[in-house]
Amino acid sequence: IQVFEEKRERGPGQPPEQEIWVRVSLETDNIGPVDLSFRLQDKKYLSVFTRFAKPGTAAAFRECLSEIRGEFAGTSLQLKKIAVSERSSNAGGD
């Protein structure tokens, strides 16, 4: 798990812009390696970036995106983006 926080000054009289990144890398038995990155801006705006080792797993996750977006509807967070990608087949030099 990696966590990074950054604050940037805005104009006079405005609170600083806050950005927090959390990255989680998992080695799973069934779906292979999974990388998840979460970007939270100003304690309100959330972007989620996912990377799966297997294209089939990424496709299955994409099918759940509307349900995931719906789950955020009742929260104080605004989901800005969900990105789903796959690792290239030659990642790691194999």
C-alpha cells in the first residue's frame, strides 16, 4: 500500500487544494495481480484506476461499473472516473 498526499495553495482566502492518492497492489490466487489506485481531491471527488492481469477479469469488472457508480449515489463522494485497464501480455519481460 502506498499513500501520497499533496496540498497546493489557491488564491487568497481560499482553502488549499488537497489531493490524496492511495495505491493497493494485490497478488490473488484466482484472478492474478490487481492494481488499484484511488485519487481523492478536496475530500469530495474520487477517481478510481484499476489494472488487471487478465483481460477476462477486466471485462467482468467493466460489467459491474454501473452498479459501482450507483453505490456512490448515496454518499458524500462524487465519483469522477473509473478507469479499467489490463496489463500488457509481455509485462515483466515474460
